[in-house]
Amino acid sequence: PFEPEFAGKINFYVNAVNDLMKSPDDNPTIGLLICKEKDRAEVQWALGSIQNPIGVATYGNITEKEVRALLPSEEDIQACIERTEEEFRLRQQNEE
């Protein structure tokens, strides 16, 4: 189920993607939380002052296994993080 602290976490991740990965030609980064349950008022209060585009959706007709099959693997995410860190280091070196 949705918890208000998820809003802060997804906002953090959207900001990190915008700072570390997003290029000027990319479309805006959108944070999407997929939860089993949500209280609409709780979501609105949690996202009220956040400026990044973030959505909260629920699921009921699919299993967690089906959702995981559509997402990148932990290894793919780790590889992307490592590539991004290396690109960041190279950018810093080039700016010096």
C-alpha cells in the first residue's frame, strides 16, 4: 500500500535521474509509483508541494511476478548506475 514517505523517495530518484542521466534533449523525467492500494487524499497530501511529475497507480489484476518481468533486472539497473557514475566522473575530469 502507498505510504506518504514514498513521495519523498520517488522525488529523490527523479531528481537524481535529472541531475545524473537526463540530457537537454530528453523528455521530462516522470516518477511512477505502482502500489497495491492507495488512499487518494493521502497521495494528494504527500505529493502536494512536489514539483516533479509523479503519479501513483494501483494494480489489482496482475501479479507481482508479471510486473517484475516488465521491469529491468537488478543487474541491468546496477550496470546503468555504474555507466552513469563513470560518465559523471569523465565529465568532471573534462571540466577541470
